[in-house]
Amino acid sequence: MAKTRIQFICQNCGTVHTRWAGKCDACGEWNTLVEEGTSGGIGSGPQSTRNARKGRPVALTTLSGDIEDAPRIASGIGELDRATGGGFVRGSAVLIGGDPGIGKSTLLTQAAAALASRGHRIVYVSGEEAVAQIRLRAQRLGVAESAVELAAETNVEDILATIAEGRRPDLIILDSIQTLWTDMADSAPGTVTQVRAAAQAVIRYAKSTGAAVVLVGHVTKEGQIAGPRVVEHMVDAVLYFEGEGGHHYRILRTVKNRFGPTDEIGVFEMSDKGLREVSNPSELFLGERHAKSPGAAVFAGMEGTRPVLVEIQALVAPSPLGTPRRAVVGWDSPRLAMILAVLEAHCGVRFATHDVYLNVAGGYRISEPAADLAVAAALVSSLTGLALPADCVYFGEISLSGAVRPVAHAQQRLKEAEKLGFGQAVLPRGSEELAGGIGAGSFQPATLTDLVVRIAGSLRRREED
């Protein structure tokens, strides 16, 4: 008989330890190691090799052949379908994470009602709320009359037995995966073992029946989905529902999608009647822009396949401190330090005695390096006190040598800017072929010094006038 081996699993990060310790070496959390046996059950090895089944050969094929598009279930909510790549794929598993109260349940309730109105069978199972609470939310959203089937249950075996009755569901929503538990594991709900086992059972059902499954996941204080990382590898798509408490917009961001593009976003606006689609997010982020303020530059960015225009605000003020402050909201702090260093080393612009504050308007977050040029323009504008042209957009990557490097999708960025009424653009040389529109008369600096000279020249001309 195989000897039972004991291991200890961290309930915060899922790291496996051979012996118990008060502190997890991987994540640094205290009292999170829980004992788990590996002689059988989920995650264990074979108990005996004497009765092992002989493997059967599988058919091998070639890379060439017919390709069929994955059958999808379109919800009719344009921003949700955009983020998922065109709708929910049959037989797929989607994991949605987000902060508490951000609107995950509201979004899924509206999606369930929209799909039910199209004749699909939708099952909504909640492990956190009673049926009466879900009905109250549906009444507030105005979708109480939709044919969505509800249940309040946390046992995976009971949920799958209930779903198996009647016609196969087209979409199953489980809110949330951390509240589910299965008879296959002995640990408490919410632990790494239970989350992994419950997700595995639900995903196995989805693959075998062709029903799409949406799992709601809690997030940690770092913003990552709680539980073992293996759950994110098991599912077909991972979406994050983001938003700031002081802003009314919400962003559904795709970070993994086996059936569509990643880094895609869907933008929603939260109201007392639920979530409303924002078809043009650029107007949302530029809606309260003060065109004549120094230190403001409009960045033409890309989110997946969608161009987004957003205002970058900079404030450079004399510092009374020996070490000036550098504060950033919505961008990367090391990236700001790099831009400041390039401006000082190659352009002669001194920030050593100034505090620098950088903010992306609307609570939006930027991750692409194409924002370098817009940030540099906003910093120089704030330092000189000169407002940049109100109808100009900026994008381009800055290297450590001070060169301005091309970025992808220049034509799409310019088309979005032209659609919103912008007439000028500052972009790198060597970008895509720019024919007509604002691209034909755009300013294309080879180095960051060229942009600083242009802004300083505008200041001198203003002083002469």
C-alpha cells in the first residue's frame, strides 16, 4: 500500500510546503499553511501502480486542415461581447474578478437577462446572496420579468445535479467560486484545495456538455484573483472588472482569452439603473477637459483593438524639500523617473528642485510605453507655464538616448483623434504611412529635444507678442 505523504498548502498563494511553518516563504503571510494528504483525491498521485490502466493510443493529425469558428452566444451587450471576443463560447469557462461592490453581480444579472430574452436557458447560482436579494437587484435593474433560473447553493454536486434536469443550459453563472465546496475535498470552502476542486468539477461539466460557465472570483488586496493561480490556467478567459470608487465608469478588461484578442476592454457607466454601455470612451475621459491649462496633454492610446484618447495632467512646482516628491496616479512610477532623467540629461530641463505630480484623468490606467511623448510634453508644459495646443494629440515611445521611437497602430490613433475634432498630432518619425487628415501635417520629432525646442519656441513667440 502506498504511503500517505503529508504536505502543507498556503491558503493565500497556493505554494506547497513539505513541513508546517508559521509564515509562508512565498507570499509572507502568517498562519496560512494547512495540512493536506496526497494519498488520494484531487491533486494526488496514483495510489498503486499494480492496477494501473494501460493507455490507449490517440489519433494524430497535421497542422493543416479545416478550421471552424467557435460557436458563440452573443449577449447583445456590445461592450461585454467586445471584451469576450464576440460573445460567450459554448463549452468554455470564463473567470471574472473585481473588487467588492464594483458591479460584477450587476453586470452578470444584466447579461443573464439579455441572454434569457433571446431564448437561451440561463442558470444563475449564487453562493453569497439569497434568492430574494437577487430578485431585489433584478427589480432595481428592470429585468425582473426575464426567464432567468435562480438558485442559492454552494455544494458543487447539488448544483450539477440540479442543472442536469431539463434542457441543457446555455450559460451557467456561479457567484462566487470561493463559496463553493465539493465532497471530493475535506477542507473548508474558500481554501486552495476546495477552490481548485470545485473549479475543476465545473469546468469538466462545461467541456462535456457544451454549456458556457462564468465563474466570479474575489480579488486580493494586490488586485489579483484570490485562490490558486492554477484556476486562471484552467479557464479559457480571464476578465477583470475595474473602476475607481470616486468615478462612475467601469472597465471590463480582458487579460486572457483563448478564443479572442487579449488586452481588450469594455467600458460601462454605473448608474442607479445599472450599468450603461459607453460606446465612445474617449468622450468620457475628455469630457471635463480644460483646454487652456498648462501641463495637460491628450494621449492617443490603444486598448486591444480600440483607440482611446485620454488626458494626461502634470504639475511641476518648486519643492521646499531636500528630496522633491514624485507622485503618479494611473501610470508607472519607474517610467516617470526615466522620462525625467532623459529630459534632464539630453534636453537640459531641470526638475531637481521641483515636485512632480502626474495624473491620468478620469481614474484611467495606462500601461503602454506609447504614452512617453505625451507625458514629456505635459511635464515641459507645466514647467514653462505654457498651455499646449488644445487640438493636438501625442503618442510615441522615448528611449534612454532621447530618441522618439515609433509605436504600432498610428493610423487608428489618428483616425480616432480626427473623429473627435483634433487637428494636430505629434508622433514619431517612421510611423505607418499617413495619408490625409491630421497625419499629413503632423509634427514628427526625431528626438525629445526637438519637442522641447518646439514648446520653448512657442513660449518665446508668446513673450515677443
